[in-house]
Amino acid sequence: NAGVTQTPKFQVLKTGQSMTLQCAQDMNHNSMYWYRQDPGMGLRLIYYSASEGTTDKGEVPNGYNVSRLNKREFSLRLESAAPSQTSVYFCASSEAPGVSTGELFFGEGSRLTVL
Amino acid sequence: AQSVAQPEDQVNVAEGNPLTVKCTYSVSGNPYLFWYVQYPNRGLQFLLKYITGDNLVKGSYGFEAEFNKSQTSFHLKKPSALVSDSALYFCAVRVGNTNAGKSTFGDGTTLTVKP
């Protein structure tokens, strides 16, 4: 059982380039999320999707876009990468509110460096 | 607004000794509290949660946490530490059974268990 799968695991970009981080979960969860992790700053929510067909901004959405392609997949796009977006990105999923108490299941992370 | 504080960046203990990793929170409403563990170059893994009921909750790998409403704390504990417990630990909080993605994470505490 794969759980939450993220690709790519590593990526180096130049300033201004674009890229998409892919995420897929096989747990039939309704809700999916993108976080970034920076040293000493914990995890910060970028965007989330409470259910298929909906997306909402989190704490730090600027410079990012998302697509909930279907129930399994939730992608994160950087249209014009900046050095401040150098980070480790985590995708997570959970059951919908009211179905469970909402613990998150995380992918292994995507380490992005913007030069 | 909700917030989480992990006052210690680092906790060092000797193998076999008890360990405590501290967490305090601030929310408006009934808190749902979580602990997650992150091993190097891995995603976060759910350890345990407090939703309601008994203030002492037990989780994976022998960990437990005590919810203290008056002190707004949710400290993680283990009676006898193992070297393999060395990792980064995150406390997280959200209000009630709302969208789990609105969980707020602390900055993390690095636990080092020495042989």
C-alpha cells in the first residue's frame, strides 16, 4: 500500500522557470494538502482541497497554484520560481471532516532548490 | 487564530531515561491535538491524538501524551527512551472537527537519544 506518493523527490530550478509537483494518494481520502517545510518554521499550509472539485488558499499561497485533478491527485505548480521558494514540499491527505478526527498522512517530500 | 508553541528546539536524553517533549497551544474552541514524528529525509508520521475523553492518550512506539486544559499543554512522553526515538517531533492543533488541513504546526523539537 503506497499511501501518498510525490514526484519528483528532488528538483533544481533556475529563477523564473516553472514546474509542477505531483501528488497521488491511494487511501480514498477526500481531503488533500500541500505544505512547505523550512528550517525552524515548522510546516506551513500552501493550499488545500477539502474534496474533489474544491481548492482553498492556506497560509502561504502566493506564487503557487494547485489543481485537484480527481479524487486521487492534487498537483502544485510554481509558475515562475523564486529563490524564496527553495524548500521541502509535502503533500498530505486525510479523511473528510466528520468522517474521522483528521490526522494527516504525508508523502515523503519533494526537495526543491531555486537558484 | 490558533497557534502552537514548542519551547525547546532540542531535547537530549540518555537511552533508558524518560523523555518529555513540550507543547502548548492556543485556540478558540475545543482543541484537537496531534503529535507527528519525522525521521531524516522522510515525511511526517502520525503518532497520537487527543480529541476528547481521557487526558492521557497512548500512541505508537510506546509514546503517550497528557492533555492539560488548564495549562493548555499537550506534552509528549515516553517512560524509557530508545536511540531509535531520535527524530524531529511536531505538535499540531486544530479546532474541533473542521477541515483537517487547517491544522497549525509547531516549529518542531529535535530529540536526540544518546546510548
